[in-house]
Amino acid sequence: MAAALSRAKHRKPARTASAVPKRKKAPAAPKLDPSELSAFGTKLRAWYRRNARDLPWRRTRDPYHILVSELMLQQTQVSRVLDFWRRFLERFPTLHHLAEAKETHVLEAWSGLGYYARARNLHKLSRAVVREGARAWGDDTTELDPTGAEVHASRPLLPAEPEQLRRLPGIGAYTAGAVATFAFERRAALVDTNVARVLTRVFAPRLHPKRPRDQKAIWAIAEATLPRTGKATWTHNQALMELGALVCTARVKRCGTCPVKDICRSRNRPDVRAG
Ligand code: SF4
């Protein structure tokens, strides 16, 4: 009894309504002026055509090759990825080759890049797609021939729509947008750290590029800036990433030479955070 009383004495008092900390609401995307959005896209894409780096994954539309580049580029610098990407694709030129490989061989080819979960997921994805075809991304309408075998001949090995790509192992929102845009020229948004930094600096400095509750608003800005066609979206998304890598970087803002400086709300502002 005494023990029970002593426990009761030390029990924390129930929180009153006023003591419960209020969770901050996710901010809404700012209202953006259509003429400003259009000027942003036009200037950005014109700059890209003049200044883009010639990277080998920008010369292909092979979805598997693009997927490998996107996974390698996560957390790794372009200069390091160049050789790894070439060697990996020499060893596993198609999804079929990768699916047939042993995991130890895939990890061996990835060795030195780090973050091996990316390689394991890519291998898992290749096996799922080669084995299950469209069922791997939830499409149950795969035709069967009279013998019961699946008919895959006319289907691409990877799907083109971001929602379908997201159902595959290891594919997040950014990678789905990147493969849909860069391989299939779909009109899809993508946001990685570089893109989030550029968009928040240009249109919404009060948002933080890495704060989870701001991500919805940042994706909404990315959607709002997309051009009308998939072909132009290919250039637009490459250009956003290139601006974040070369001009508006985490460490330096080269506002003087920036193609969107006339529109940017953070131009020359020292108080805008890096990140
Ligand atoms: S003007 Fe400066 S802050 Fe704005 S996007 Fe360009 S480099 Fe970044």
C-alpha cells in the first residue's frame, strides 16, 4: 500500500490542454505570380543551354542507365560518380544482367561509393522488374497468353509514371521524378537538396530547404514552375539542379552572374541561410 502511495506521489500530473505543445502547421506554398514563374523558367532554361556540363547520363534516355546515375549521385559528387557509372554499366549493361548477378558482385562493383543500401535496393528492383514485369509496380493488367505465360514484349522494363516508379524498391519521390523526366520526358516535378535550396531562395526565403514540414510547400513551388511540355521539363529540371550545383550552392551564392537574379527574393541577402 505504502509503495502504491509513493508511486502515486511521483506520477506525473496529467497535461492540461494549455500544457500540450502545439504542433506547428505546415506552411502553405506562397502565391506566385504567373508572369514571374514564366520569366523564371525562360531565363533558367536559356542559361542551362549555354552553361550545362556535358555529363554522360544527359546523353542517354535509357531508363535503367538514368536510374543508376541518379542513385549513384545521391550523397556523392559528380566527379566521383563518372567512373563508377561507366564501369558499373560495362559490367551490368541492362536490368537483365543486373538481375542475374549475385549480390556480392553488385556490391563489389559499387565498392568505394558507400551507402550500399542503394546498391542492394537497385539489385532488388532489377529482380522484381525482370521477374514480375508490370506487376512489380502494381499493374495487374499484364496480359497472359493461352499457355499462362505473361506477355511482356511490348512493355518497357521500367514504368514512365512517377507514381508507378515509387512502388519499386528504393525509389523515393525525387528519384521517381528524375527517371520520369530524364528517361521518359514526363512533365514531373523533382526536388532534391539543390533544387529545394534554389526554389526557397528564389520564391520563399521563409521556408527551409531541409525542414520536413516545409517539403509540401517546396514541392508545390516545383510543380508551379514546370513548363507546359515534357520535353521542356527535361531541360527545366536539369537546369534547376545545375543552378544549385554551380551558381546557387550551399556555400556560395553567385548572385552577380545568376540568370534569375531579377526575380530572386534572396539576391545578395546575407541573412539567407546556407543549406
Ligand atoms: S540570385 Fe543569388 S540567391 Fe538568388 S538564386 Fe541566384 S545565386 Fe541564388
